[in-house]
Amino acid sequence: MRFCIEAFANASVREVWCAHHNPAIAQRWVRSDDWFADRCEIDARTSGAFRVRIRSIGSQAAYEIEGVYVELRPPDLSVQILDGDMHVRTEFVSEGEGTRIRQYVESNAMSDPQAQQACWQGVLNNFAAYFTGRGQNRARK
């Protein structure tokens, strides 16, 4: 199964790239109505690992998402493999006064693809919303 999602962020490609690979910032936008990230570790380099612990809102249920970066070309491209099977290619493209973020997600073991796509889109929308109204408080690295 494969799908593509996208969102627009009101920030430069460099700012968006830095925020996307900053664990303290990622912990704020990796969330939904039902769960949130309570821990995030990112080693943003080729062959570097990342780990996000997801916790259910209203219970103690938690699970971890782990992966490795297989290609990084700052500030334009990030390719990663999650949990050994899911491949994610994220492109950051300058567009007008901001950045278009496109994610191509592919997995052979994806259950309920429409729900997965909706969840990924929601998280990407949270990321783009991080830049709305942030002014000079935008992520810098």
C-alpha cells in the first residue's frame, strides 16, 4: 500500500527542516485527538535512529515507533524506514512565502490504509500548524 499526503507551512524550507528533525518540537506536533508523543529521540543523520513513544490519552497504554534515516539531504529530503517495513519519503519544497511538505508512505503490512492515511495527514497538519502565528519563535537549529 502506498499513499501521498501534503501540507503547507508558513516558514522557510530551512526552518521547516529544522523543526521536523528537532525532538523537542516533534514531541509537540506528533499527536492526534486520541494519543500524544510523550518522548521523542532523533539522531538526524544518515543511518541515525529515531524513537517516539506514543501514549493514549486517558489511559496508560503506550507503544513505540522506531526507525532509521536512510537518506538525509538538508533541507530538502528525509527518507526513513519505520519499524522495519514502512518507508517514508518527506520532501520539503519552497513555495511562495513558505514550504510545501510532501510525504510518500509505503508499507506492505498496513492495516486499514484509509485510516492510516487519515492519521498521517492529521499529524502532518499538526506539524504545518506549528508555524501558524509563531512569528519569531520559529524553530531554529
